[in-house]
Amino acid sequence: MRILHIIPYFYPAWAYGGTCRAAWELARALVRKQQNVVVYTTDALDAHSRARPSFEVVDGVEIHRVHNLSNQLAWGRTFFPLGFGRQLRTDLNRADVAHLHEFRSYQNAVALPLMEKLDVPFVLTAQGGLPRIMGRHAVKMLYDQMVGQRILRNATRLHALNEMEREQFIELGVEPERVAILPNGVD
């Protein structure tokens, strides 16, 4: 199976926290299970650096890094990878399933219409990002109206890390049977 992960930052961008680590460990575990894993991400590494190279295979995980418009904006969690959709389209066309990491991201907004057009099923792992309690409330509401509700409506499955996140999905209108609880793994 060819699984395409879409995430704003990825290995070795540990400065961005647990989402990066969880996605990396999941990707490696899938490779160990003989799955073909492709990741589309940005070149965000930390506050001062960009990840290189733009393409590499690490532990069997194929990583495509797209250049951000501004590393400073990326560090503030505003990612603008130039040409992301153009680069994503070819691999998305060959994917059996896509896995979106984080709920509100530019990458998800770009990927969604492509996944819909190509009829690629996808899973969303929000990784704690569903509530609108942390800053940028108006921007989050706008994103939810323009993109977020379509993501929630069209996802084949929604991955909650715990019961609280499952309830958050349901409060946003997701049918309970579409939400699966699976905590982050430990290696």
C-alpha cells in the first residue's frame, strides 16, 4: 500500500514538538510493515534553519520537502510552501490513501481539492489541534468555514489520540462511528 503523509514539518524538525516525532515514528513503523511511505512536508527545521535536502529517503521513508516562503513565518506556525500543490499532485495520484497531520494547515487546504478530484481516501489526525482556544481565533473560524468542515466531512476516518479528542470531533459534527481512538505509539 502506498501511504502519503502530509504534514507542515517532519523529521528532523524536532524543535516543532511531538507531532513531528509521532508522524516520524508512525512512518517508520509502517515501513517496517512493508508499506510504501511517502511524506510531503516543508523545509521548516527550527527558528533559524531549513531542513535539507529537498528529497531524501531515510529508514525507508521517502521525504519530499517543499521550500517555505519564510522560515520566520514558519516558526510562527504560518507555512507557505511554494509550489506545494504542483509537487504533491504526481504522488497523490499514485497514493492508495493520504494521511493529513494537524487540522488547520495550508498544506491540507491545498491537498483537499486534489484529493477530492483524484478520489484519494484520507485520514486526519488532528493531534490536539481541534479546539479554537489557543490564539488566532478569527483565523481558525475562517479556516474551518472555508476548508475545515470539508476536511471533516470528506475524511474516510478521523484519528483521535484519546477520548477527549474523539468528543471534540463529535462536537464539530463528525459522526461517532467515523472516529477511531488510537494513542500515539511508543518505540
